[in-house]
Amino acid sequence: MATAALALGLPALVGYLDAKYHLASDLHLISCLVFCKVQAAMREKRDRVNAFYVLEEHAQKFPERSYIWFEGRDYSFGEVFEMAKRYGNWLRDEYGVKKGDVVAIDFMNSPQMAFVWMGLWSIGANPAFYNYNLSGDALVHVVKVSTAKLAIVGQNVEENIGVKKQINEALPEVKVVILDRSLEDRIGRWRADRPGDELRSGALQTEMACLIYTSGTTGLPKPAIVTWWKVTLASKFVGMWLRMKPGVDRYYTSMPMYHASAGMFNVMTCLQVGATSCLGEKFSTKAFWSDVRASDATMIQYVGETCRYLLAAPPSPDDKNHKVTKAFGNGLRGDIWKQFRERFGIQTIGEFYGATESVSATWNLNTGDWGVGSIGVQGTLLNLMTRGATAVVDLDYETEEIWRDPVTGFCKKVPNGERGELIFKLDEKNIGATYKGYYRNEKASNSKLMKDVFKKGDVWFRSGDVLTFTDDGLIYFNDRIGDTYRWKSENISTMEVSNAINSHPRQIVQDSVVFGVPLPKHDGNAGVAAVVLSPDVSEDQATFDDLLKFLQGSLPKYAVPLFIRVIGEVERTGNNKIVKGGLRKQGVDPEKTSGPGGVWWLKDGRYQRFTDGDWSGISAGRVKL
């Protein structure tokens, strides 16, 4: 009887312990991580770090299995492997690309982008992924700082942006090649012999595999070094953590491949797992689900805005007419989490938090009500593993700097339930083992580091984000700090926007401060430029028409501020740092923005006066931005 009672009570006890300490979640994550670390170490020992070898292995084992789907066509692992060899040989033969060279890639999502990418890896070169929206000074900047002497540009990007002319005029030493249909056909007939191992030999997991640009505090995009460790371990981890099935799962994304989310956590994840990456050229609410159905996708990738846009579309009888069981991404807000899952019949949400240049991430594999809106779950086992490796520290929200004790000079951890900046411990004796920073930019790389945090000599990585850890093991994202905000899936540099505003040839603006503010019923933070107009400039329609025309020619479309607020002066600290805290708290709520000038917003293609009625429309969800 005692044995029977124990047998009956054991499942209940196990369930109780799991609910309290999140043992199953932790064990799953830890087992995936350990497996990937061991596999990555074995690849390094065998001198097979380069991901070209993974493509080759899949092409040999199952050459007919689909690797990439695009616009109704499947491209098998065997086909992509053949094209990678042809593109690699073409790059060597035609342009003399050598092992270790950096070559720019400027494409919208397409198989051809993957061909160029894999072709570069096949010969030991490093791709630098450019944002296809960039033009003008930002485009020239990303080319220059990458050190690339060759740029391969997609035909549709060239037609939309005119990349070749802009680069040729500013950087005549850079060769720009437009991959049009005739060139594709030519490369398709190029020699397909396998580039020798010596071109890829000697690569270490801690070395650079590619460059992915991120907007930071310097005002222009910076190339973050993505190591083979992230390409192999991190992307494989995502596939295992999501329990992806090789040869079965088909994983759809319309997020841009030049970002780490789609590039590393879709295209590379599918490569590592042996699944199919289903690509949409770019995100479209209208085309999203039809693409998902056409591709037979079993998984989708999102950013928070994606989910809200899909929910904003009129309900359809086809909302659940698909094979998707999982959605993976970052930025899904708690207020629409359950609604999104229930309307579209998606069983599992895989939410993560991280950054291209970061040294760690958080993970939440959610199927029920508990954990909705959380960016991570961290139970007892993970707490033990990460003890001393992560911390949430107090901030001075007026200066946006981490708070330090005036006596000791050390920082202060905040207790669970309180907001603070997330930081990660680095090995002060070997910082480069886990943190590579930005390519050939020591100053920018060091700006993400903080020393003497809790004791003399320690070194920590700053996430730049405000998070909250709870007593029951959940992690919540609160806000970005510093000079970057996120809007429409892009991180936007406030300094870049401010510099553009201040550089108007007619000097419309005397001073400015740019920041992001949350809006009701919207994800991300909308851009607000608080400006001090020059004394001889009137706050009228002609002024704002002139300013908008200039900004549209100077900034990517997504970076043009949605709101302009006219203020009397910009507040600064004693050391001349701008204080944004008060303005950010006021946002664009008419009740909080009284002052010498008004608020204008981008509506129907021009800046117009922002009224109480406009604010009511946003607050009620009647206005989609």
C-alpha cells in the first residue's frame, strides 16, 4: 500500500517541483546548450568550423531535401551546395576574392543572397550584410567601415536605391557588381569544382564569420562581428530548443536576411538542423499568410510589430488555414500575445531576447497562460548556472547612466521586481573570448563595456536595455536606454536622426533632441524630435514641408521621425549631456506637452498639427502607424 501511495503521489510531487523551480524548462535549455557546445568544439577540433561544411554534409546525405523555398520554388541542399561552389569560384576567378576578404552583400531576401553568402564562405571570405534601405551618407559609411573593395548588389535593390552610382561617386576604389538575370545565368554555368579545404582551414569558433550592422550610439550603423560560435552554436541551439524536425519543419520568415534574426535564426538555423527556410522577399500583411500556406510552413518568424500588423487585418476564414504550430521571434507584447496565438491557432510561442553584438540571450518557450509577455524563463538550475554571470543594476534615469555609489564607486544590483539595466560578466583576462564588439572600431566596442562594477578589475557587457526579473522566474523587457530606439523592426540611432535635422541647409533647426516613445496599441517606440527652431524661422506648414523633404532625402524611410515637437530649449547636464528623461515621459500626449510650440506628426505624407482627436484615435487603436 505504501509503495502504491508513493507511486500515485510521485507525479504530483514532480509536477509541483517543476512548477515551482521550472526544472523541465531549465533542463531542456541546458541540454540543448551542452550538446551544441560539444558539437561546436568537435567541429573546431576537426577543422570543420566553417558552415560550408554543414551545407556539404547535408548535400551529400540528402541532396534532394529542400533547404530554401522562395516564390513557389524549392531549392534543395544539393542545389544550394552546387550554387555555392559556382559563386565561390566566380568570386575568386573574376574578382580575385581571397581568404579573409570582406565582401559586401546588399540584397532583399532571395535565394541569390544565400548563394553569394555561401559562396563567400566556400572560399574563406567574410560577407558584410548591408541594410537594403540605406542610401546617401549611411550607405557610403557602411561600405567604408567594412573595408570591402567589392560589393554584390541585388538587381531590385539597385533599381530602388541606385547603389552603384552612389558608391562609385564617393568610393571609386570599390567595385560594385549588380547581380541581374544575365549575370545569374552566367554564374550558373561557372565551374562547380569544390574550393579546397586550405581556403577554410584554421578557422576558430571565436573568429569572425560575417559582419551584421546594428545602429548604435555613434549615429551611423556599425558592423558587429558575428563569430563562427554564433553561426554554429547559437543557430543550432535555436533549432534544438524549438524542437525542429529535420526534413519535416518548414520555417517561414519575411524578416530581412541582413539582420541576425532572419540571417542567423532562420537561414542558418535551418542549415544547422537540416530543415527548410521559407523566404518572403519582404514583410507584407496582405501576402504573409498566403505565402505561409504556399510554402507549407510549419513555423513562422516574427518581430512584435509583425504580430500586431497581422492582427490588425480583418478576420478571415483562412486565419487558421495553415500548418503552423510554432512562432519564434522577439518583441511580442503581452497585450496581444494570447490574442495572436488564439486567432491564428498557433500552439507555441518561442520568444527570445538578445542583440547581434551581445554575449548572451534569454528564452521563453510558451504554450499556456503562464509566462505570457515574458522574454525569458529562468528557473533554479539556470539561476545556479548564471550566478555571477548576469546582473540587473540600478540606473539614473535622468542621465541614463548606470548608478554608482558616491563612496565606493561600485554599482548596485536591483532586487527582483525592480527595473534595471541587464549586464553580462566577461572574463577580464580574455575579453575577446566571448565579446568581439564592432569591426575595427575599438572606441565603439569599448563603449559597451563597463569596468569596476562590483569589484576592482571586473569587466561587464552593457546590454543597453532595462529589464525586470521576477521572483517566479520570469524576465520582462521594459525599454531601451541610451541613443537607440526600435521602430518597425529597426533600431534607430537618435544621433543619426538629430544630425540630419540639424544639417538642413537653411538651418531651420537650431537645436534638437531625438528619442523614442511608446504609443498605445503599437509596438516599439515612435520617433520624436524635440526641436528648437532658429529665431528667424516660423512654426508653419511651409517650414515643416521643407524639413520633411530634406529628411526623406537624408534618412532611411523608417528613421524619419513620426513626431516633431517644438520646444524652447534643450536641457543638458553640467558635462553637456542631453537630458531626455523628462521629454520622454511627456511623450506626445497633448495634456503633457504644453509649451512654446506645438506637436506635429507625419500624416498622409506630410507633417500636420497633432490634435487631441489624433491622440484619441491612436489611444483607441483606430490609427495604424
